[in-house]
Amino acid sequence: MQRTLAFLIIVLLVGLDLTPAFAQAEQRIELAQETRRRTLFDVLFGDEPQRAQPPVQQPRQQQPRPRQTAPAAAPVALPPPKPQITKAEDATRLAVFGDSLAVDVAKALDRFYAEDPNLVVIDQGVGSSGFVRDDYFDWNAAVAEQIAADSFDLAVVVIGINDRQEISAPSGKYDSLTPGWTAEYQNRLNEFLGQLRAARKPVIWVGLPPMSRSEYSTAMSQISALHKMAAFSGGAEFLDIYDRYLGEDGKYTAQGPDVNGQNARMRKDDGIHFSAAGADKLAFFINQSLRTFYRGGSVTIAVVDPLQGTDAAGMLRPPYQGQGQTRLLEVAGAVVPISRAPQRATDLLISAPQTGSPSGGFSLEQLMAAPIGRVDAFGVGIDPNADTANQGER
């Protein structure tokens, strides 16, 4: 009986088409979150009731908020542009000669005198030029042309950063800063300044600043010293700016106070040229020296000679110009430094020199009894010419 029942079940299973059931099971497996393998028991007696799954909540789509447009910013009130100053037809013409340093300085001077109608700045700078390579640019020939054309009234010279190289002279070629090089270089400087002096053109020669590379800076200092000697003998005003661009430690620094006293970058990244702030600071120093010659529309180099009628008047010396005048007077002995002590105390203590003392000073007794005229007599004093009896009565 049991074998018969088992046989009927097998026949029933063979004849039953299970394809739709398996298809539905695969679909449920794909859709269900938790899958379970379908067994023969499930086919015969039905599937196990599935637990109700919570409905899947679709994420809410947030509605885009309308963008709130920021209120339009009020227009920034820019400072009014500086009025363009029309230069006078007879304005003083300030020419700036030199290398690429002179180009920066000319721009700074143009900014400095932008509102001065009586002075116009003329940029005569030539990059990569100098007094060594006259085959590239001959400054003596160039200044001769400018003088002949009468194109300027004052001259500012800033040059030298390209002159540390071999120089060619009629006697041969010489390495930088050797005796032969120095002699030829000085000849060219003297020729340049001699032309300006003969044309009665006031000159301000600007010394070279410290450089970032120590070896190069040393060479520039030596070249600047040659400029200083040539300027003094050639009648130019030499403006020494070396200390103005040093740091507190006495070494090169790219930073420093500007014309307003604020810390700013004074030099460019190459450690040679001036930044805009550094050039503006130099323009301020040049203006201080320029006051000797330029007086708001008139240019003069006529200075009263204080050595006239003295032995020093016959000395070979440059015309008096600014600080050069003070230095020359100190050399000649016409200026007495305020730190010098008086040679005789009687010059300050009494109204007239004492005749009783051979040294011109005071004896111990005189120090104890102040004579008339001495500052410590307080208007009373003792008359040294009166007899002792009369002094006792007093």
C-alpha cells in the first residue's frame, strides 16, 4: 500500500508542469530583500506565508529653493583722478642719464614732479649701457649731442651696474678694476663731466646702492667710489645713497621704510634694481639735492664764493654746489666745526684778555676772587688794578 502511494506521487510529479512555478519563484527572488531557495515541500504543500514587508519609502524630492539674489553692492567710491598738470612751455627740463637704474629713477621723478608745472622729466636711460662698453653705447658722444641740441637744463646720472667687465683702451685691454682699467675708466668719467661743466649744466650724480650678492656689491662700491671722486673734481653734486638702503644689521636688505615711513619692498627680485617704492624713495633724496639748483621754475649755479680773497681761492676746485661746498670749505679751513673747543678760556670768561698772566689764564688767587668782567662776578667783582686797602673797604 505504501509503495503504491509513493508510486502515484512520483507519477504526479512527473506529469506536473513546474515551469510557471519556478518562473514566479525567480521573480520573487529578484524582488524580495531576503531570498530563500524553493524546496520540493513548497511545491507540494504551498509556500510558507511571507511576512509583510514594510513599503519602501521613496526619498522625497526636495523642491529647489528659489535663490535669493544678494542686494546689489553699492558702487565703491574711487578717489577722483589727479588732474593732469600741463607743463609750462618754459619749464625746467630735468634729464636722467644712465643705465636701467636710470630708467626706474626717471619714472619715479616723473611721479614726484607730476603736479609741478615748472619741471618736466626727460628719460634718457639706456638699458645695458655704461662707460665700459662704448662700442655698444658711447655716453660721451651721446651727452655731446644732447648739449649741442640744448635739450635739458639739469642732469641726474645713475649708472654703473654694467661696468664690471673688461675695458678697451688705446694702450690695450684691461680686466675690471685693475690699475689700467681704473685709469681709462676715470678718463671717460672726466670727459663726460667736463662736457657738462663746460656747458654749465648742473649735475647730480647718484651713487650705487648695495647689491644682494656680496662679491658684486663690493665691485659696485669700488666703482661708485670712482664716481664720487670724479663728481667732486668735475663740479657735480654726488648723492651717496648706500646707507639709505641697508638693513639694521648693516647688510643688504630688500625691505625698508618708504617715503611715508611704512615698511615696503625697496628692491626687485634680482637684488639690483629698485622697486617702485624704492625708486620713489630715491626720488625724494634727489629732490633734496635738487633744491640747490632748482627753485620752482628757475635754475641757477651761481653761489657766492666765501673764499674770495683768501689763499684757498686760488685752489683748483669745482664750482660750489650744495654739500660739495661744505666739504670744500672744511678742507680749506674756512668752516669751524661746532664741536671744536675754544683755545683760551679767557675768550669766554672775561670781556677782555687778562694781562697779568703770561699764559692768558687765571691764577689760583684770581679764581678765589672773581675780577670784574668775569661771569662768576655777578656784576660786582674785584678790580685787579685797585689797591688792597680800597678792596678791604669794599
